Amino acid sequence: MEIKKGIVVRLKSFSGTLIPGKNVEPYNDYWKLIGQKGEIISDETYNGRVLILFEKDLDQFKVANHNPIKNSLWILPTDLDID
């Protein structure tokens, strides 16, 4: 997948899996976001991840999202499909 600012993507997995591990706290259950759409908002990467601005308010999923840009998360490109 081409990693480029402005591309609309959909989360297909999180950290390479479809379900969380046994001891994942609810605020770290990012697997709830599988199927959600967002946009790559930076050409920069962080630890191999790209910054995605999700269309929906992440607070409604009750997951931690404390990046400087609200509703954005650093996601592995392998967890994304171009929408």
C-alpha cells in the first residue's frame, strides 16, 4: 500500500490481529475500530506507523486517543486497506 497523505483508508485489523488479547483494558481495545474509515494526515511515520484521522469521534468507542490531533491514531500500514 502506498503511504501518502490524503489517502482514505479503512482499518482492517489492529496490530495484525482481528481480536484483542485476554487482558486488554477497555480503553486500549482499538479492535473496536475495525471497519472504521479515516484519512492519512501526514507523510511522516512513527515506529513504522502512519497517522490516521478517523471520521468518527473516537470517544464514542471509549478508547484512549491523546494525540495532539483529536481522533487520530498511529496505525501500522499493514492494518489498513485503501477505501
